Amino acid sequence: MPVGHYENFPVASLLLPPRLRGPVAVIYRFARTADDFADEGDDPPETRLAKLNDFTTRLQRIQRGDVPDDPLFKGLSTVIRQHSLPLPLFEDLLSAFRQDVQKKRYENYAEVLDYCRRSANPIGRLLLHLFKQTTESNLRRSDAICSALQIINFWQDVRIDHAKDRVYLPQDEMRRFGVTEAHLREGRCDSAWVSLMKFQVERAEALMRSGEPLGRSLPGWIGLEIRVTVQGGLRILEKLAQAGYDMFRNRPVLKPMDWPLLFFRAF
């Protein structure tokens, strides 16, 4: 489970039941491909948006019952039909990716959470639909875990995102702690930055912990998969704190030596 954007989510992990690894891989390919439209390469914004809009059109064709003619959407159509997956969750993902092209700053935490609701939470909800575990409490806890994973990725990649002219730190909280974009440009890790990031990390941990019971309520290997995912996110937050919140020079990642600890904590 490397921790990058969609890599925050286990992809066709060996912990999943074999019958679900294929569908999870198809969902991942859809999300990863569409996310790359927004993030990768040198395309101008209008080209990125056109590619994302084409994906939306293809989803609408699936909804009408048309048979897709390309491998990605043919596989996606089969998974959606076989597992009764809600199409609006895929549309939410595309909405978030379009937002990445168009919106570069977030005024407050509510705006960040709204982005997470569309960029991350649909993945967890789709997995719960695959698992046939879509109770209200499960969905709520899944949303908390997925939003926390997305936010953790933001704090990992503050420097990388700023290089793309994206700042996910809430602007009102930056002002409150006395942090400006000069901190991001210069990699300045002073007391104001440390205070802001300590606040962000502690809030992300609380959000993750609020979803943690999901891993104990889901059965068998699926529950273990969730528990390991949660522990992976918490471990990244732990590493951020250990680095003094200086992710400019110490971007935290999970390493092979972390895995025994994650499984120990998960069990």
C-alpha cells in the first residue's frame, strides 16, 4: 500500500477475496486514468477537461445500456452491472478531477471536505457495495477513513502540490496561524508552520480514528484489509510528526520495515 493519491487505497490486495480483486482493479484503473487526465502531462486545462467530459459521456452511455467499445469501459460496464454499483459515485470522482483542473485554493476546511467527499469517499463506498456491506454506519465510517486518507496525502504532498499551483491547506487557517505561501515556496518550517501542521495532523488523526471501527465490524480478510489501511494512514501521520512537520525535506512514505508494525497494530 504505497501512499500517493489513489495509492492510498489497497489495490487488488492479496487480503481481498479473489472474486473481488478483478472488480477492484477495474475501479482503480478508471479512477487512476481519469485522475491522470487532471494531473499528468503537459495538456492545457481545456484538453484535460475535454478528456474528463468524454469519460462522463461514456458513463452516461453505460447508464443508457449501451455496450462500450473500449476495454476500460467495457470492463467497467460489466463490473457495474454485476455488482449493482451506483453510477453517481463514478460521476463524483470525475467532478473532483475537473475541480482539480479549475480550483487551486480552498478557503476553509468545509471546502476541503467537500472535495474529499467526491475525490476519495466514492472509492470506499464502491468497495462497500462490492462487499455487500452498505449499512449507514459502515458508509459513514468509510467516508471518514477515505477523507482522512485524502487529507493525509495532501499533507504528504504539500511541496509537490504547490509546484502544480495547488494549495489544499485551508486559507482561513493559514491566516490564523500566520502561514503564507512564502512558506510553501521557500520550504520554510518555522514555528508558525509547525503549529499549523500539528493542528492539521491531529485533526486528520481524529477523523481517521472516527472511522476505525469499520475494520472491526467488517468480516474476515476484508476487515483486516481496512485495519491495515487505517494503520498505514496513521503511520504516515506519525512520521510527519516525527519529522517535525518538515515534509519539504522529509516526505513520509511507508517502507518495508513499517509493514510488520502495521500488521501488529491491525491485529
